[in-house]
Amino acid sequence: MILSIAERHKYILNTLHKEGFVKVIDIAKKLDVTTVTVRKDLKALEEKGLLYRTHGSASPVNPHIADKNVREKEKIKIKEKQLIGIAASRLIEEDDSIIINSGSTICAFAEQIEPKGQLRVVTSSIQATSILGEMEDVHVSQLGGTLRRSSMSVIGSYTLSFLKNITCSKVFLGVDGIDSEFGVTTSNIEEAELNRAMMDVSLKTIVLCDSSKFGRKGFGKICDVDKIDIVVTDRGISSSMQQLLEEHGVEVIVA
């Protein structure tokens, strides 16, 4: 059955809303049209401000993320971040040693931590240190370095040098984007370098992110998707994105 232009556009937008992204080749096969036709449809929809085209695919919004202040991020997806924090806190074991980076989701996670035995935490986040410093049986090592005001965290060579002399069971990372092809990202390249160093001294990498981060890209790449072990997210994750992550060997926990 040959669909009209309006019917094709409706199908593309419905798929985009459901899955969070569409690929040109997949739409072409599904609608039995050429990739040239699909690209023209995507161009027309982009001109109307209904989607954002990328190479071979499209997303609902511009996938490239600008650096935002952590105070702004705290006002977004508050309930989802709280649920993610609760689910992530259950991954902490008795007498554990963990690393956590910075961000609004990480702070929501820190607020939910209930240590079993003695918990050691190494963190770059000044906010997380303030939260965890009030808890008994939590021993915090605040990384030193240059203050990054937008995330209220530290970065730089002093921060990296401390990590060379430790090892932890898990690193919990708040991120700005997860793209199935480009990988896991943050908006700052120095923060990305720090996050990779945290991964290097940890046995397991756990990413905490709300579902709006899927299909998005920050400036600094942390790692490929298959380098992480667990993603903790909310119910807004699409079935296709969950399947993609699991195909890369990532365990997905939906809070």
C-alpha cells in the first residue's frame, strides 16, 4: 500500500515520539520507499521544527547538549532522579568503596544512600560531599583541583593524580548523553577525562541518567556504550533504546 506524504510524516513523527529517534534506512524499509524519499520527508519535517536531522537519522530535539548549571538541572525531572537515586543506592554493598562524579542526578543519588557497614566514597562533587558529610558511617574523600562552577565539582591534574593511587568496586556516573553510536558523553571535555580515569580504577561502571539523555550528545566523550556495565534510568526509556543497550551487554535498571 502506497502512503501519502501526510501519512508518511505522521508515521515518522509517531515513531519518533515512541522510540526517541528514527533511522532513515529503517523507515525506508518499513514504508517500502527509497531512502531519498525518507530524507526529503525528514527535511520537510525539520523545516517545520518538528524534528532534528542528523546523519542517517533524526531525533525530536537537537542532540547536542549545551553546558548547563547544576542548579538549572536540579529543577528538571525531579521525581525521576529521586527514583533513580533510590534504585542506584540498592547497588551499594556492605563496607563498599565507591566513586561518584558530579551532577544533579548524582546529588539525588547521594541523598538516598543508606550505608551498610562502613562506606567509603571518593567524589569530585562538592555538593555530594556536603550531603554525605552529614551521614554517619560514610567516609568521604573529596577530590581536589580546579573548581568547575557550572557543576560545582573539581577537575584538573590534581584531581587525576589522586585517582592513580586508589581502587574502588564501583563508579557511579551522572552523564549528559547516551547515544548508541557515539557513546556516553558529558558537556565538558575535562570532566569526560576525569570520568574515564574514575572508570579505570573501578571494577564496575554504573551510569545514572533520566530518559531525556538518550539520543543526546555532550561535547566530551567518556566512553563507548559497551564499556559500561549498568544503566539506571526511569520509565521513559523506549523499548528500542533498552534493547540497544542490552545488545551491548549493558544491564538496564528501570526505576
